[in-house]
Amino acid sequence: MSFKYSHTFPIIGPNKLPRFKEWAALNLPGVAVSLPPQVPVKSTALTVRLKSIEDRDALMAKLEGASF
């Protein structure tokens, strides 16, 4: 199954990928995500790819009020 769905959200600062991976492991267990190989430090957004619309909705719901 491929990662057909995506969600882009604001995130700033260094180490975006490790910070998101840690947060996702704690808040979204069982949801498979595909992340880019790297994200520039100056970037202000991160796009996460997901397998299903339900996973995307779960991610969006958990991101409300989350801080990285």
C-alpha cells in the first residue's frame, strides 16, 4: 500500500524530523507515516504522507494545539 494522502503543517527550528518522529510515536501509535529524507532548517513547514484518509484525519486532530 502506498502513501497516497498528505498533510502539511507549520513547524520551525532545527531537527524537525526527529522531533516529529518522537511526537508521532507517543501520540499516533500504529499510524504509518512517510517523511522526506531531510528538511532544511529554514523551512517553516513539514509535509507528512499517510496511507489512509483516516490516518490523515487522526494526525490533523492530534496536531491541533500540539507544539514542537
